[in-house]
Amino acid sequence: MTTTQKAMPSAVVEAFMVQFWQYGYAQTTVDDLVRGGQLSRSQFYRHYHSKAVALRQSLQAYQAVLDQQLTQLIQRDQALGTPLTALLTDCVLLPFQSDRWPAGCFMVNSMAEVGDQDQLIADQTQAIYAGLQTRLVGILSPHAATLPASVAALAASLMQVRTGLQILAKQAPSAAQLKQQATVSVQLIMAGD
């Protein structure tokens, strides 16, 4: 495809998302986005207006992908009768269990790099974070009577573990190391000791 042909918008935004995710906002140029999205420079500015708008649209796409992957993971684990701690471990490891995406978490990266500089990005990343935490509350709620702490406190603790694991994932540890760290952390949180 030449840069003058129009790529599918979802494919373009996905290419932007991967670029930002892998290299960060500061290291990504409009030329990188144009090249990755297979657009001309004028197409980029006509449709996305700025690098910041491209980042916001990329975060929207990320939220949709993450939500879809999380839904599939929860349905799969529940159908298999996966124990609660194993299900939660799988949830905190998402999305870096996939070969499709760069290591770490696009949301965490964006929060750390741009969140304090752009209120719209801060609001958007906080909404993604809150959405994930709400999903964890939904998983934990049916077990509330047997949990060692409140559902809200456990979900918040699990999100902190997830954030740490996502940062660790950027250092390219083995999948086994990440899984072990996630498993131990989730078990400690769920034991309440």
C-alpha cells in the first residue's frame, strides 16, 4: 500500500497505538505515525490534527482491545472452572501475555510519560484504570463473604500489582518470571496476611 492510499482507520489507529506503546509519546514523531499508519502527512493532519489527538485515539483503541481481551479471558477461565486466584493472576498479567502487542501496558506508559502534562490524557488513562479496577470488583464481588478484605481494597491492591508487573514487563523478563511474580503477589493479597 502506498502512503497515498487510505488504510482502514482501525488499522491506522492500531499502528499508532503500537508505535506509542513501543517508543513512547516523546520518542514518536509525526513522521513515525505517518509511516506506521501508511498515510500521507496531509492525510494525518486532516484526520488526526496532531500527535496528541492520535495518542488519545490510540488510547481509545487500547481501551477497547483491553476490554475485549479481558472479557474473553474471564469467560474462558470461568468456563474452565479456574480458581479465583488463578483468574486474578491472568487478569493482572493482561495484556502482555500476547505476542501481538509490545511488552508492558500502553495505559501505564502513557500515565507515566504524558499524564501530568495533558489533562485529557490523564483523564483518559484514569478512566481506563478505573474500568479495569471495576472489572476486578466484578470478579471479586461474588466471593465477598469469604475475602480477607473489602472487595474495593482488594481490587485496588490488584491494580497496584498489575501496574508494577506492567512496568517490570518493559524490562523483558521471561514469561515464567512474570507469571511467578503475579502468582505470588495475588496469593499474598488474597490471603490477607
